[in-house]
Amino acid sequence: MTEKKYTQSYNELMQQLKEQIDFLISSSKSFDKGNEAESKRLANHIRTLLHDTKNSKSLLGQLKKKDKMLYYDTAWKFDPKNLAPSSCCLCSLTLQGSNLYYIPRNLGDVSQNRKIIFCDWWEKQVVIGDKHHSNFTRSDLVRFVADQDGGCHVDPVLDKKYAELSRFNSMGWERIKDKSDAAKNRVVLSCIRQITHEVVKSLADEFPELLIKIPEYSSKESFDAMRLHTQLHTQLK
């Protein structure tokens, strides 16, 4: 006999959505207080909302919203003809004191940014191009962090281009005075935080009835948070 299964109602799926958004907001706040590893949790919840496989359906897909709603695009335009060795469209590289570090591009008001359809936002738009000419979309970043690097799985072997990006500074940016001194935090995790902000803002527009309270921060607060990330990174070495 085929085992009977229970189909969740629309209201139950909406409650699931509210919980996933609460998870995103909670982890975002923790990230901004200095716990950079929260990006791994963020990647996992974004995956739950948006990623479809043969064996599982995304929550927004089940709600029939994923391909109908629009998503905020806060990324700089990626130029494949740019001769620079690397490009990050979702983060900024900044120097504070003697340390280089990445910060999300804009955790504040993005209401003036354009909104685009899901397939372009998720799978087509390149948001990182490194010095090895490896390109990454939002889907790539979320998938690597969630599926391989601690979001929901820890794989013993990482995809090579992701390992180069997350472990070996394939972005290529270093301090001129000390070429061994690369950024103290991972560009991937800061990008995940920026993607999360885009997702939550987009969901707030699409589901006004949920009264989503978005954690928005000034540039100064973002700098302060990233300084804490740097301190945490140093302590763990």
C-alpha cells in the first residue's frame, strides 16, 4: 500500500513562511553584531525558500510566488569585459586600522533599487568574478554555503572554485604594503548577508500582511559590526 501523506494547507505554508522570515531576521541581527558564521544559517533558510530539486520543492514555489514576485537587485553591474582580476558586486572592500575586510554593500533602504524576475536574479546575474575567471551567481553562493560548507551539510571535499574563493583569496585583493595581508573575513559570507537583505525586503513588499520588520543598519553600524567580525576571526586563528 502507498503510505498516505498529509498535504499542508495554505495557512500552514504561510506560517512556515513567517517562521523562515523570522529565522532570517534573527540570524541577520546576529551577523550584524559580529557573528559572521550566521551567514551559513542564512544560506540554509534562503535555500529552503527558493531552491527546487527533483526531491524537494521550495517554500515560495509551493506558495506559487517564487516566479511571480520580483526581487531587489542591490548588486553593482558585473562587466565581463573588465580587465580587473576580480569583481564583487554585493560587497565592498574597506580598510579600517590595519585590516582589510568585506562588508555587505547596503543593509539600509534599498527601495530605490530596481527589482527583477527570479531567474535573472537567482541564476543569470553574476555577482562575483574572481582572478581565475570563475563566476558566481546568487544561486551558486547559497548552494555552496548551504550544501557544502556548513549550512545544512559539511562536505569533506569542496568544489574547487568555491574553495579558491572562500579559502585562498581568489578575489586577489591584498594590501599593497603587505601582499600576504588579505581580507580578514570571507567575501562569500558577507555576500550571503546582502542577499538576505534583498530577500527579506522583497518578501516584505510581496506579503505586507506579515508586517515584516526589516533589520536595517547605517554604514557606520555595518563598519562596527565588521570590525567585530575581524576580531572574532583573529581569535579563532
